[in-house]
Amino acid sequence: MTLGNIVKQYRADNNLSMDEFAKRCSLSKGYISMIENGINPRNSKPIAPTLPSIMKIASAMNIELDELLKMMDGGQKVTLVSSKEPEKKGGVVINVLGRVAAGVPIEAIEEIIDTEEITEDLAKTGTFFGLQIHGNSMEPKMSEGDIVIVRQQDDAESGEIVIVTVNGTDATCKRLRKYRDGIELISNNPSYEPIFFTNEEIESKPVKIIGRVVELRAKF
């Protein structure tokens, strides 16, 4: 029996919505949906739940981890955390967003397409979310479908890669270059010209930094 089938049955038996069960687990609704469907929409491959996630689900169902694993009975692959690397235990799950609209708080966005785990040490340094890359402006380093891990912040240093909203449109990923009279947003792909905004345009459009990219998780 797969973990997804077990979760579905538990929710049905206890009259719980997916959102209610996700909150009990301290996991995202999108991640629970992926577990129940058994497919990762990012790559259309079977999902392999991590051990920390399964532990949270077992706790939400008020059963022991061993009991839940026995119920699964090999029906679904589990991503285990090696006991030889204790520093990697206890990863923190963050949501991966398909898009970020300007003016919408990150925590209010419902288009959650996946989840990723970051280390507890990194999680302690701020609030994080994942964002799926669209387009080819950041190639060759970042390609369509890649995931970037982003720390929420409204400013960054010159040279850093940031997530920016411009003129009320969805967020874009660009390298930031600061000048005394404005900023420049630079693509990795030389086919795209840098975009310069004066200090006045930054205020009037507006141009807003919503986060800094701290990690790239590229697909293969």
C-alpha cells in the first residue's frame, strides 16, 4: 500500500480535508497532494517521500513511524537520511512556487507546485521559498524548470542574483547591479540586454526586490 493511499484513507475515515491534514503535518497542501497522487508534477516521476516527511505524517496520524512504514510495505520508495551524516538530518520543508505575482505576500500564494528541503542551519537565517525558473534569460546557468532557493528580503548587494517584480508583473530572476542613480537587471544569456531603472522609475513602476537566490537546484 502506498503512502498516498494510506493518507487518502486516513483523511476519508476522519473526515479531514487535504488542507486540514497538511496543517496537522506541518507540510504544504501541495506536497500532500503530490504524495496522494504519487507523482511529482515537476518531472512526472513517482515521488519518493523523505523520511522526515513520513515522520511528520505518522505523527499527524497518531501512529509510530515503524507502524506506518510496515503499512507501506514497500509500496513506495522512501528517501532515507544516512545515519553517517547526522548534520543532514531534520531538513526543513519549503514550498516551491510556480509564479510570484507582484503585491501578493509569499505566504498567501496558493500556486504551490512542489516542495524542497533546506538544512535547519539555513532555515534559521531567514524565511525561504523555492521558485521555478521560466524562460531562458538566465541560461546557461539556470534553465527552464530549474528551482532556485530564495531568501525573502527587500534588498541585496550588487552582483547578487535576485527575484524582482517590475511594474506589477510576475517576478523575474536577474543579477542585480547597483549604481548611484539606479539599478540594472542583468540576464546570464547574452541575447538579452540589461535593463536599467532610474531611482525615480524604481519608485514609480515600482521595481521591488522580494528575495535573493541562495541556491540552484538544476534538473538533469
